[in-house]
Amino acid sequence: MLRRNFMKTVGLLAAVPAYKSLAANGAMPASVEKEIYEWRVYSLKGDGAALDDFYAKTLIPAYNRLGITVGAFAPEQAGETQQRYYLFIYPNIERYHVVKLKLWDDKDFRRAAQPFYDSSAAAPVYGEFVSYLCEAFDTVPRMLKPDKSRTLFEWRNYRSPNEEANQRKVKMFNSGEIGVFNAVGIHSVCYGEVLAGPRMPSLVYLTWHKDRATRDEAWKKFGAHPEWQRMRNLEEYKYTATDNQVVLLTPLSYSQI
């Protein structure tokens, strides 16, 4: 029985696109670097047009010159406070630090950005933004680019009661939960353990769907999947994530993801 369950888990993990050997072995080869993800979540004042214009025409091009891809999203359903979600993809933690410094040495960026900074200092376009700095999971060390048919993304933040529980939740994803996602049609984009952020300890992940209907059907299949039912009842995974946030997002026209 144990061998059968082990082989089932390996088979599911091996289905994750582009990382079959990683998942099957349950570990990342030393030659594969894990990406660093920086999420910024802005609470806007107004409709966000000024921030959209700044990102699309000035900030994202500057990051692109430094080799960084940026995703841009808005909540599918707006709440009382309008928001923007941005995802910056760094190849490693060293590059994250270098880019942060080099951005301000980019004279073209500084020249193009100054009007926005001047105007938004006197009349802020957002109240604040919070950041989540994340390290990619072992089984998905690189972002998986979504299909062009995607219209809906799902952002989730799972907070754990303590650091040890968070490590067990990350292990749960690496050991089989991502494989079940793939099996039922929950399409992975990226997964990250939060190194620093407003909700600690936690993890953040992003998946994509063709539309709301396919998303709802996929989650229905996930809940009933026998491998998920087996995993969720294991003693080692109890109390791993006790505070979950779920936000459905739509990609903005200038998003690179």
C-alpha cells in the first residue's frame, strides 16, 4: 500500500510541465536556480489610470532593460479600494539586489519617471503598496508561462501558524499537491515561499484558467481527487495553513505574463 501511494504521488508530480525529472525526484538539481518573485500590491486612490500609464510606459520598460519580466493584474471584482497586483520575476536573489540598485542609475528611466514622481508626491495615486518577496519552490523553480487563452488568474496567500508549519505546507506542495493541480486543470504559473512580507510565515502562488467556469470545475475536481483526499488527511500536514487569502485577477493589457 505504501509503495502504491508513493508511486501514485510520483506519477502526479511528474506531470508538471517542464519539470518532470525535478518532480519525480522530489528535489531540484544544483544546476537549476530558483527564481525570486517580488509581488507588489497597491491600494489605489482613484481608478489607477496614472499608475497604469507609469508602469506600462516607464517602469516596466526600465525593468525589461535589466532583463526582468513583469506581470500586471487587477482584481476581477473591485472592492471598496481599487488595487493593482504586480509580479516581478528575478533569476536569483543576487540579481534582485543588483536590479534594485541599477534601476536608479538608469538615466532614461529617471528622466521619464520624474514627472510621475513629481505629480504623485503632491497628489498620491495610491495609499500604499505592500511587497511579498518569495523564493520559488523546488519542484517549480521557474515560472511556467500561461497559455494565450488565459483570461483569469488566481492569487493565493496561505499563512501558517508558525515557521515549522509553513515548511510542512511547502513540502505538501512539493510532494504532491502541485501534481494534483496539474492533473485536474489548475494551471501553475509560480509558487513561492515568502521570505519577507506583511503576512508571515506564508507562501504565495499564482495559477491561471481559461475562464471562471473552467476554474470552478477544476477546483471541484481537486476537492474530490483521491490523492488530495489522501494527502490532506496525513498527520504530517495537519494545521499547515490556517489563514488563506484568495484573489481572482484579470491580466492588464500591458501585462507580460
